[in-house]
Amino acid sequence: MKISSRISAVIHILDTVDTTDMPVDKVLSYWNKKNRYAGARDKAFIARTVYDILRNRMACVWWCEKYDTPVNGYTLVVVYMHFTHADRVADAFFDARNTFAPPPLNKPRQKLLNRLQSHPNLYSDDMPDFVRCNVAQWMYPLFESVYGDGTESVLLSLNQEAPVDIRVNTLKSSVQQVVSALAKRGIDTTPLYGVDNGLRLQKRHSLSGVPAFKHGWFEIQDASSQRVSKLVDAKRGDKVVDFCGGVGGKALAIAAQMGNTGRIICCDVCRNRLQRAKIRLKRAGVDNTECRVLTSESDRWIKRRHHRQDGGFDKVVVDVPCTGTGTWRRNPDQKWRLSETDIRELTALQHRILQSASRLVRIGGRLIYMTCSLLPQENERQIRLFLQKNPHFEPLPMGDVWRDVFNDYPVPDNTDTLRFHPPCINKTHTETHAKTYDGDGFFIAIVIRKKL
């Protein structure tokens, strides 16, 4: 494909992301299927460019607004191309011989490009903090309330490309087998700190076509997600509910911890997500897990289970729907979809889910609350509110849980809850923190049900 054809695809994909609810990875996947003539290098360039623009969207928007130019996929690409591929702008927008090229620059877009000529860098000293950090203006104070002087460092870290981490499926393979299988295909890995079965790719590679992946030897799972899965501390023979199971990522990790024994109920309100979970569970050789579609967070099954067996589950994992602020490195489009109303609605839903899921926990059992968010209203405040309303639960200090699970690995934060920060926080932390905080942002808290 010519550069003009690639740029035309980027503009189309950006406009689709802006005008639909589809996440960017799905939009890219659909485009790839529809345009099978595109080569691997073409697809890689298009995906990389789309993600780069989404990560730096606020800065690109700032330039458009500075020069009174409407914001859309085309103008975002004009700004991006000027600052990153200035030598290829002519080829990208003035290829009259290519029927797949984008429309030529009209007067407003040409005027924007002309005005950008006097600016050498995408980031300017007169940009506000929220623009420089590429978040919506209303979101910046939310992070500032948590991180203070470290806010810019955190947000800039969330704007970097995430590494690729995998979890070896010990039900089918071993770390050494996976390392060797990937090495034969030119894919080098390094061990993840504190996660016996975790590996990180030294360079990004597509893994969907790798035979070891197709055979269920490993799953793609971020380092922080692997660590919180281990903190569930599921034992052989346990009865576990994965209350917001989604496509089964946590259930897969927990099933491996349990050695395919006991019982896991993977629940979700979305039938399609659970269908994908079933495919992954089958590929991984997991046969102790049942997928159950719920009508809502207060499905009748929960009530029946509570009245008949007083819950009866040893562990109830609640990885609730959230803003996903901790995963912006992987999902930069999410930050532009959020509104203040979304946060209010999400926190209300999270509280309802916690309340309902707690009915499934037996006396002495654990309710394990997780988010991939960094915002306190979705994390610490939710747990405080839950404990205020439910005195028959008490917090389990995460420092104690960490020592039980990770043994010799030092506790990163010896508190009742645990927040996995983005990697940038390591600048002021010890080497232990630097190794532990090398994944997405995550939060976990565990409460135990006691007799009144």
C-alpha cells in the first residue's frame, strides 16, 4: 500500500472510533478482515499510527482548536503527520494518482498545515497540564487528588505503549516449554518478577498464530492482572465464583491455581463474552468451570443460592466494570469516551454488584474486590462504604495475604488494600516497588465474612 492509502485507512478508523461505541482494537480487526489485500507491514503501520494519535489526541486537538480548525480524523492526522512524518506529508495528502488516497487538503486544512510549519514539536510550553498529559480537563484533578506532584509522571506513563505479558498455563505446559517454543519462532522472553508462571516478551509480537498459543500453553495477561489473580489464593478443592467473569481471564488463572479441581462459576450479564470464555477455557483444558449468564447483578440465582446454602462459596471474585484508567496504555481510546456521568453511574453499579455478590460468600469465606482503575471513588471509597453497610464483613490486610501468596517477595504496600501503580511511580520507590509496579494500574481489596 502507498502511504496515501495507509493514511486514508487511519482517517477512516479514527472517525469510526469517534462515531461508534466500538473499541479501537475491534475497529482495527474489522478493517483488517475487510481489507485482506493489506500486507503485514501496512497493517502494522496503520495500527501503530492510530494508537499513537489516540494516545496524543488531546495535544493534536489543542493545535486544531488553536487555529480554529474542526476536529475530526482528517485534521488529527494532519497534525500528527506534520510533527512525526513531515517529510511524507506531500505523499500522504497529494497523491492524485491513487484512488484510495484521502481527499486533497481543502483550504482550512491547508491553512492549518501552513501554520504548523513554525512549530517544531507536538508539545508546546504554553499547553495546559491536562493537554500535555493527554487527558480530559475534568479528569486531571481526579488524578491530582491521588498523586499530587506525581500526577504528570503517572499520566505520562499511562500514555506509553504497554509491553506484552503472558501467563503460562500449567495445566498443559511449563515455563521452560513455552520459553523454548517461543524462542524457536524468534520471540524472546524474560521472567516476570514474583510471578512464577509469568513471562514478558522482549519485543512486541503477534501471538494469535503461534502454535503454542493455539494449543492452550499460555494466555496473554498483564503482569498486574496476574498478580491480583494470584492474590485470590485459590486452593485445590475450593468453590469459587468469578462474578464479573467477562471472557474468562481470571477464571483461567484461578483454575490453574486450583489444579483443575474444585468448582468455579464464571458469571456475566453478557452471553457473548461468556461464549468467548468457553472457547478459551476449552483451549486451556479447564474442566472445573461452569459459565452462567446473569440477568443482572441481582439475578434470582444469587438469591436462591444465598437462602439455600447461605452463600456457600469460599471465594467470590468481583472484578467490577470500571473506568479502566489503569489500562490506558493498552486502551487509549477509553480515556476519550469517559464522562463525569459515566463515573457516577459506574460507582453506583459497583456498589450494587458488591452488595449482591457478598450474599454468595460463606462464613469465613472471602469477597475479593478488583478494578483496573486508579481512581479512589472506584476503589478505597467503595470498600469503606461496603464495610460501613455490612458489619458482618471485615478487611483482610493485603500485607498478610501478600506474604502468604508471594512468600519471599517483599510486600509493596503493607495496608488493608493494594494499588498497583503505573511504572513511573518507581522513580521514587525502592527496587522492589520498581519490579512490582511494572504492569497496568490495578486495585484489590479482600474482606472476610464473619459470624455476627
